[in-house]
Amino acid sequence: MSQSIAAHSSAAVVEETGIPTNKLGMWLFLASEVMFFAGLITAYVVLRFSHPAWPGPEGHLNKWLGSANTFILLGSSWTIVMALADFQADRQRSGRLYLLWTILLGSAFLVIKGFEYRMKLEHGIVPSTNIFWSCYYTLTGFHGLHVLGGIITNLWLLVRSLRGRLGPSQAYRAELAGLYWHFVDIVWLFLFPMLYLF
């Protein structure tokens, strides 16, 4: 009885919106994430314009490392799109390869970010150093956690594919993971110029 009610309510949402419930759920989740990061970014902008000495004498961020991470995430957006196309066409082997590249690129992003953190910490630059570094660690830290979440999700998809559970009928899972991954990439496209260039 409860299953038929759930199935009916799910179908009703699809009829009313024209959007599958799983995709609608992901868009609602991403909307909440947009509000979360919008709040952090807005706070950063307000603090930035109220402090003329920014980031202060402690040092600046390495634009080359930030640029490398930007190209890495842009590349990972392409690989996850290719993975989805392959899973939808039931090209499992190439889909897995593109998904693996997405995971490796995301991991490379985190390695570079960890290297940046280590350099700053070795020079005694910590979140309490000043307001800029507090913002830097907060914004990049939360973003890094989201990248890690995307990597874990993609690893789960890779395991499903290896077990034969990511055929064309299940490819929507890769699509949902792709939406999340693109969101993570877009957030970085805001953070990179904001933190590294201005």
C-alpha cells in the first residue's frame, strides 16, 4: 500500500513538473548549496571592501597553483560529461575510463590545495592570522570538502559500473553526479578570481 502511494506521488511530481523526481531532488539540493556558498561569498565581499589592506603583509596566494587547479577542474567537467554519454550509450569500458579520469583530476585538485595549505602553515599563516586568511581557509576548506564528496560519489559509480549496475537504465545516477560535479566546478570559478586575482 505504502509503495503504491509512493509510486503515485512520485509520478504526480513528474506529471506536474515534467522533471523526474531524482533530478528535481538534486536541483533542490543544489539550490540549498548555492545559498550556502552565496552567503559565504557575500560575507567575503563585504569584509574585503571594509579592509583596505588585503590580504596583508603575510603573503599572497600562488596564482599559478590556483590557475592549475582551475584547468584541472575544467578538464574534470569535460571527463564527467563524456562518462555520462558513454554510460547512456552502454559503452561501459570508456565510461569507466572517463569516470576514473574525473576522480583522478578531482584528487589532483585536492593534492594541490593540500600543498598550498602546507606552504601557508609552514610560514605560520593560519586562519587566525587575519580576516583574509580566515576567509581563505573557510571558503577553500568547504569547497574542498565538496570536491571530496564528489570524488566519493564518482568512486561509488565506478564500483557500480564494475559490478554491471550502471547500464543505460541506471545512467541517470551518473547524470545526477555530473550535476553536482559541475556545481563544484562553478563554485571554484567564483573563488579563484576572488581569492587569487583581486
